[in-house]
Amino acid sequence: MRRIIIKKPNITINKVYTRTGDKGTTSLIGGKRVSKSHNKVSAFGQVDELNVLVGSSLVFLKNLKNNDFSILNDILIKIQNELFNLGNMLAIDKNVSLDNMPKITSKSIKQLEDNINYFNDSLEELNSFILPGGNELSIRLHKVRVKCRKVERYIVSIMDQEKFDDVIIKYLNRMSDLFFVLARYAIFKLKDDELKWNPNY
């Protein structure tokens, strides 16, 4: 089957509603109409939910007006943009080439790993599981972490039916690791107590 090559995203949003989805279908990148219950639609819809949670953390962070978190602000914005690229990879029809489309790459994953190492270096070594909490910023970052894991599990569950680039799972895996570290970092920077799991509580 002939593959369609799209050189760059053609994004025009002049109207919020088009009525084309009123019968329960939507378009993949490339124009193919599918049900809104389609695996791909569910996948990029969950990535959208994940991006909203990142945005919620970002807004809270800005309201803190704490210069200690300036680098974190930039990282979250970068991740939001990368999640759009990841959603793009999920939303594309199998007959459309990704070659010239925005996408996640191994470089994106390396950047996540570098950020994990950077923030983790300032934290105490863990000798126990920790309880999510500590402060509002930390719990928001934990919410991103668990949603990221949920998205990862869903995409893995449909990989038998849909072909996705392995880099998607790798990115989500590292992203959830990063947000675990960031949630701990938020407690450290705001000088709150990190609660550790006590099996005999």
C-alpha cells in the first residue's frame, strides 16, 4: 500500500467546532476517519490528559514565585511540547510517513535521563518506599507520574493491534521516573518532610 508523506503539520484552527465528529468519528493524521473509541484515539486522548496534569503543575509552580524552581519551569514546558509530538506519533495513520513530522527521538529520552540524574543528585538516597504527599507541588507531580504510568500501560496493552515506535514507551517510562524524582525534589526544596512507608504503622 502506498505510504503518504506529509512534510510538515498543517494546522489551521479557525473554528472550534466543525460538526464532522457529531456521529462519533474523528480523523487521524492523513485524513482517515475512525471511531472515537478507536485505540489510537484513546491513546492520544490519554496523552492529552497527561499534558493537562503537567500544565496544572506548571501553573502551580509559577504561582509559587520561587526562583529555585526556574529550571523546572523550563523542563515542564519542554515536556508539554514533547507530549504533543508524542501524541502526533500516536494519531498518525499507519500509511502516513513520520519522516518529516514532529516526533520523540532518542535525544528526547537522553534529556529526560540527564534531568533525572541532575535532580536526583541533590536528594537523599532512598532506603524505603515513600508516601505520596508532603506538599501541594509534590502531590501534583506525583499525579503526573501515575497518569504517565497509566498511559504507558494502555499503549502497551494495544501494541498487538497497533504498531507504535518503541521510543514512545521508552519516553513515557523515563518521564514517569523523572516526575517521581521531581516530586521528591519539591519536598526537598520547600523543606517539607518526606514520609516513608511504615509497614507496621
